Amino acid sequence: MQMFDMLHLFFSITPMTADICIPRPKQDMNLSLQELYDLPEDEVIARIHDLRTELGDNLLILGHHYQREEVIGFADITGDSLKLAQEAAKTKAPYIIFCGVHFMAEMADVLTSDSQTVILPDPAAGCSMADMANDEQVQRCWGELFQVINADEEVTPVTYINSTAALKAFCGEHDGIVCTSGNAKRVLTWAWNKREKILFFPDQHLGENTALTMGITDEDMIIWDPFKPMGGNSEADIKRAKLILWKGFCSVHQLFKPEHATTMRHNHPDIQILAHPECSREVCETSDFVGSTEMIIKHVAAAAAGSKFAIATELNLVNRLRINHPEHQIWFLSPTVSMCSTMFRTDPPHLCWAMQEILGDKQYHQVAVPASQQNMALVSLNNMLNLG
Ligand code: SF4
């Protein structure tokens, strides 16, 4: 690099946000992703530390529980997707790097102010479950329901937070609501108080497992397969159903099987099986405790020393629980590895690459939800947040 270019880099101001002044880095930080991969890992880590110092309060790094150790160590806040988006909204940091997946970054963009830019380190980090219901499919489903019932009067749409902003906006437009794995029961109660039927997407299992704890029977539930006419249901099925469950699932949590719990109990009769409600009904029914990621973390933390747990949720979280709680014995429920491959896409080179971007003049990674979608997504999110 020529001396003039170096001086120019050092003294110039980032063009990304006009009213925020971030000095350019003192060294060449504009390496390509490939160049970052070609560096030894400790050099990438050192560069992240340098960038972190350089960016100071202008940057907030969020780390979802399922992120790998090398990344979560850089997070200013760790948590589930809703907590992270809400915490980001409480700050004034102009740049937010969300180490998570796409729908999470979208939600952070919806909840934060217009002067904050949300960045996803790897734009390809999606969520296979969120991808199982898109706006077009849900609109088609709504239209098909209308052929049998008056959907606007009879159905409350409920979307799991693991969904696109477009689907949250759909729920906002149709007087529906968002739910998390921690508040699904309260949300379903709210939704049934409004109308007699619920259309729940995209995760069949969270809807089914929650409804079963509320006394809803198999007779009351139908599955909606988006690839079949009328979701694969008869008119009588649709008229009868109280709960219409979208045929979607988490590719990680579906790998746990009830026989894994059987084996664990055989080997350790005093073990407790903990499962996330995205697991199948059969796994949840055989578990001692079913709860969201945050609930599982709290359950383990509150247990008497010497407790034994086998946990059915994402591997990185289970490994972290094992590290943080040496007083317990903790196993991953499945004998095979099941980690979220899209969460795993965020590694130190991607984090470094995204941080460079804030100081550079390229915008590969910003996640921005269109204003009209933001407004309607906020309606369904606020319906949930108002439940407390
Ligand atoms: S663990 Fe499952 S639901 Fe969560 S981001 Fe990965 S694929 Fe999506």
C-alpha cells in the first residue's frame, strides 16, 4: 500500500452512516474472506481484538446461545434471539453484529432504531425451520382456508419467532401474534381467546407439544403440508380443527429420538432428560423437563450439585453447560452430533470480515427489513410483548 493511501485510510471517515465518526484502522484491515481464512487462527483473533478496540462503543456484538466458543467469547451480550434483539434496542450502538441466523438479525433490525445498522457476519446463515414457511406459502394457505371457513373471523395466525419478518408482518396484518419457545402457552391462550382456531407456523412440534400440555387432543389438531392442496386436509378436517399445525421442523432437534432417552436411563437410572420443545412429541413425552433454551440453562444452574442431565438441544449449548457446570454430569442426549450447521457458519474469519466492513466502504452484510414489513411485524411482536 502507498504511503498516501495509508494516510488517507487513517484520517478518513466511514461513509456508512453520516453522523457517526469512526476513524479508519491504522493497519490494512480490508482483507478478503479468503485472505482471512489463509491467516493462522491466532492472527485472526488478534485482528478481531484490534478491531474491537478500534470500534469501541460504536459496535455491539450479540451472540446466540448456539454459537461456537471461538465466537461467543467476543459477544457483549449472549442469549436467545428475542433477548438479544431487545437488549440491542436498549443501546445506542450504531452498529450491531448479530452472531446468529438471518431471522434473528431481521428481528433486531425491527426492534432497533433507524440509526442502528444490523449486520449478519455470514449472509448465508439462515434457519432451515424458518425457510420451511415462506410468505407465498402462508398466503396460499390462508386463501385455501377461506374456501372452507371465514379465516379472518375464525383463525388467529401465530408465528414462532423463528420465522421471517414477512411472516411476522403477515400475523400483524391478520391480528395475530408471535411466540417464543418460552411463552408459547400464554400466546396460544391469548390466540384462542380471540378466535376458535389457530394457524401455527412454521414449527409443528412447538405448537403440538404446547397444545398437548393445554388439554388439546389429537382430534383437535391437523397438520398443514404446504406442498399439498388444502394442506392435505379435507373440508371436514379444517372445520373440526382447533389447531392447524404447519408441517415444519428444526433439522437439529428432530434428530433426537425417544430411544436415546431409553439408553440414557438404562445407563444412568438417576438421570434427568431435558428437552427443547422443538423436539418431537415422542421425545418430549419421555423427558423429565421440557423448556426453552433459557429455561434449560436456568434448570441446570438451579440443580443440586452432582445432578445428572442428558440434554436434547443444540450441541454448542450443551457443551457450554458442561463447561460452566463442572459440579454436574451432563451428556448430549443423542449419540450422534447434531449441531446447527447454519449457526456454525459464523466463525472468527466471518466475524472479522464483518467488523472490517464497518470501517470500510462495502456493505455485504447489512440486514434491513423494508419499512412496511417492519411496521406490521411490530404489531405481532408487540401483541406478544404486551402479554408480559
Ligand atoms: S437450531 Fe434449528 S431452529 Fe435454531 S437456527 Fe438452527 S435450524 Fe433454525
